[in-house]
Amino acid sequence: MKRLLVASAALVFSAGLASAQSVPGTVKKIDVEQGKLTIDHGPIKNLDMEAMSMVFRAADPAMLKNLKAGDKIKFDADRVNGQITVTKLQKSK
């Protein structure tokens, strides 16, 4: 029983880490009026998504203010109200 509990805790912990990992990407286009951005990105494990280029909604339109096409970023994405949304974003150095 103790082994099962430890194994279950390890699985829950590792699942939490997988969803918290930031994804590298490159900003391709920004639509401030619509609160959207196009990102060429690596795999997004928590969404079971392969690397591709796609449009995301920004959870907070203020995220888009200091971005421009060509910027390298790291971001977190998740489903929010049925839409794939960037929930956290920072420029890479």
C-alpha cells in the first residue's frame, strides 16, 4: 500500500511539472486589436501538441505590448474557455 501511495504521489507531481514547463517559440505576427498572436513553437506537452505555427489568444492583452515579429519567447499555454490561450509569456535572451 505504501509503495502505491508513493508511486501515485510521484505521478501527480511529475504531471504537474509537465504542465508548468515553458515552451520556446518565435513570434510571427501580433494582432493587438483581437488580443492574438501567431507563434512558431516547439511541442506543447500539456496540450499534446506537436511543434507548429499557430494563432493563440493572449490571456492578458497587455502581454502583447512589448512584442514584435521575430522576438524569441518562452510561454505557457492552456485551454481557457475552450480556446488555446497563452497564459504566461516572457522574451528569451
